[in-house]
Amino acid sequence: MATDDEIIRKRLLIDGEGAGDDRRITTLLKTFLKWCNSSDSEERDSDATYQKIQLQLAQCEFAIRKTQTVFEMNELETENYEKIYDDIEQSITHAYEEIASCKTELQQAKRIRRNRQEYDALAKVIAKHPERQETLKQIEELEKELNSFTETKESLLSKFELRQKQFHLLINTIHELQRMLEEDKTDSDAEQPSNSGAEGSVMDTS
């Protein structure tokens, strides 16, 4: 004989989402016992009663398969959400790393700017010296170097701004996904009572 825990487990599995499946199995059991305990041999041999029991049994089996299918779908959906969450966490970590790198590059750009200012001051001092040709050549080289530093600085600043925009976009995407998940959960909670009532009314009619 089955233990109390096994009986409760089977009843919960059959009842599914509380949509009247437990009432089905109770009705099936009553019909079967009535058929077995019937003193009328004609009624016991009735094909209609047998077909009715078969139909009720098929309905119970369908309810079990439906519950199992819903459970498996929920498991797959949970795994999918966990994967999305892991991907988002990795993206956030990567974004923080990129921001830290951009901050370092920005500090470097600031140092380049200070160097440029120092080079400008030095160039003015050099320009006052008598050897014009050599001095002008040195100034030209310094200006090329300063131009290179300026381009590097602008490139770093552009990259930093791009990373900031990407990070803000990622944060907005995360908030939108959280909102969608909350709406899905709310819709799922709202659909359960309505589905339960619909299935119960269908079985009462049959």
C-alpha cells in the first residue's frame, strides 16, 4: 500500500494548478466503485458505464501530462532567465573594466596636456635664442609631437565618451529587462486563477 506522503504527492500532481483535477479523480473513483459494487449485472456489463470510466481516466491522464509539460516549460524558462542574468552580469563587469581603462587613459591625456603646455613655454624660451634655423627646426619637431599628443588626447576623450554612452545603454537595457520579467510574473499570476476557473467550468459542464 502507498504511504500517506505518496498519496499526497500523487493527489497534488493530479490536481495540478487546482483547476478541478482532484475532483475528476474523485468522480472517477466514485464511478468505478459504484460500477464494481453494483448488484445489477446488466449495469455492470453496460458498455456506456465502461466508456464513461475510460473517458474520466483519460481526462485525469491528460491533466497529469499537462501539469508535467507546464513544469518542464517553467524549468526551461528559469534556465533561460538565469543564462540572461549571467550574460548581463558579465556585460556589466566588462563595462566597469572599460570605464576604469578609460579613466586611466583620461589621466594620461591630462598629463599630455600639461606636457604640451610645458612644451609651449619651452618653445617660447627657445625662440628667443640666436640660432634661428636650428631652433626653428626644434620647434617644428616639438609642434609635430604636440599635434600627435593632441590627436591622442582627442581620440581618448572620444573613446571615453563612447564607453559612457555604451554603459548607460546597458543599464537602461537591464532596467527594461527587469520590468519585462516583473510584467511576465504579474501576467502569469493573474492568468492562473482565470485558467483554473475556466477548466473547472468546462469539467462541470461535462
